[in-house]
Amino acid sequence: MSKRIFLDGSFVEPQEARVSVFDHGFLYGDGVFEGIRAYGGRIFRLKAHVERLFSSAKTLMLEIPYTRAEMTELILEACRVNGLQDAYIRVVVSRGPGDLGLDPLKCPKPSVVIIADTITLYPEDLYRAGLKVCTSSIRRQRAEALNPQIKSLNYLNSILAKIEANQRGCQEVVMLSEEGFVAECSADNIFMVRGRKVITPAPHLGILLGITRDAVMEVARAKGYEVVETTFTRHELWNADEVFLTGTAAEIVSVVSIDERIVADGKPGPVATELQAAFRELAVRDGTPL
Ligand code: PXG
């Protein structure tokens, strides 16, 4: 069954879900988005996603034409109208139609789109085998240029890195900060394990503050690990006991090879496996019911 899509005030059939070619989301990547998951009839960390959407929009001075409560309800409704218990939800707020100049003042009405559908990012055997990743020559853009905390429609920095991953036969790509420290991946945050420490790049390195990252840090603390947000280089990453990635789509996925260095014994490690199970357990229990 085709999924009905929320567009500017009502749920419409997919073939009617069209936005203008004059929309500055299309012309300039001027807009914000969220990717959200529902597990077993509950939307995971819905409040945090809505909050991040509004924060991204605030920085861009993009006025979302709904309150946080209304947006929350619309996201829940997008799952309900499509009978989805498990879903991947994409919320997009773009600057809306304007003229051909980039001035946002010429765009009086933002476009709001909510697509609720299903997703599988990586096939299940990749979770069992672990990912091969490489470092991109493209540095994560610095916060002074475009803060990676803004989940904007302009993903070219990530896409340029992802192109390199594709060319080298890697499933994801490590992006470094301008200074050369490990920052994050093209669409995932990164963690490493050393003994009982679960370590991830600190926010000041210029990363998207992932909602899965947050949940994984919580879960790791609850399991008795010491969680550290810090600065580290690829040397530490290559020599870690384990490396794994986190993201709404990927959840938690192990990395077994980085820049042709095999991580530990080349198999997904016990900590990532334990945290993955704990995360999945949290995800079905913790969300906002539909
Ligand atoms: N870093 C970046 C740059 C991201 O785009 C994450 C980290 C993880 O954040 P969350 O809040 O999801 O834990 C993201 C996730 C996808 C997809 O379909 C994911 C993202 C963007 C576009 C597509 O996997 N963002």
C-alpha cells in the first residue's frame, strides 16, 4: 500500500506530494530535517528529535508554522494514518517557494513534509560481519562555516565524503575535524572501546549531536562502562579494542576495518554487541506510543 504523506497541512497520496521547483530547499538546500524511528508502535526519542528540528530551524531563522506540540502530533499521525508500527520518519521543513535569488526574506511560507515509511540501511549480514570504513580526504566543515549541529538540507560535505567511500568500496567513511581529529561519519557518530571505556568525539569537534549517540552513552553508563567524550586521532581508532557507529538508521553497527587496519580480531566485539541488544531493548520500551 502506498504511504500517505503530510504536505503543508494535509495528508496526500504520494503522487500528489510535490513541492515547487522554486522552493529554496531545492534551489539552495535551505531547510532542515530529521530522521526518526518507530519501534513496535512507539516513536523513539520523539521529544529530542522535535527539539533538534526546532533548534536547527531557529539558527536558520526558519519559522516552523507549527508548535512543538503540533509537530509532535503530526509525526505520530503520519505513522497512524499509514498503519505503521515500525517506521522510518523523515520530517523536512524547507524555506518554501521564493524567487531565484537566495534571499530567504522572499520566501513567505515554509514547506513542511512528513514521510513515514520503512527502512533498512544495511543488510543483516553486515551487522554480523561488521563494516569496512576509510577516512575521507574531505574534512568535516568547521562550525564557523556551517555548524554540523544544524541538521540542514545541505549535506554536500557528507555526500562528498560518501562518494569517496563508494569509490574505495567502503560502507561508511570517517571524517576528521579541520585539525585532524576524529569527528564523525557521513551519517553516523563514531565510538571506540578501550577496556571498560566507551569513548566518542566531544561535541566541540564539530559533529551532529546524534540522538542515538545520546541513547548509547546512557545505555553504556547503565551497563557500568565509563563513557568519555574527548579528542583523539586515527592512531587511537586503529588500535582500539572495538569501533562502532551509531545513527537512527544504522542503530549500532560494528566497524572491523579502518583504512585497511583490522580492528582487534576483525569481528564485531562484545561491547558493541551488548550495547546493540540493550539499545534495541530500550527502543521498544522507551518511545512515545502512537
Ligand atoms: N552524524 C551525521 C552527520 C548524521 O547525519 C548522525 C550523525 C546520527 O544522528 P542520529 O540523531 O540519527 O543518531 C547523522 C544521522 C540515514 C540518514 O538515512 C541519517 C542522517 C542523515 C541522513 C540520512 O541514515 N543523519
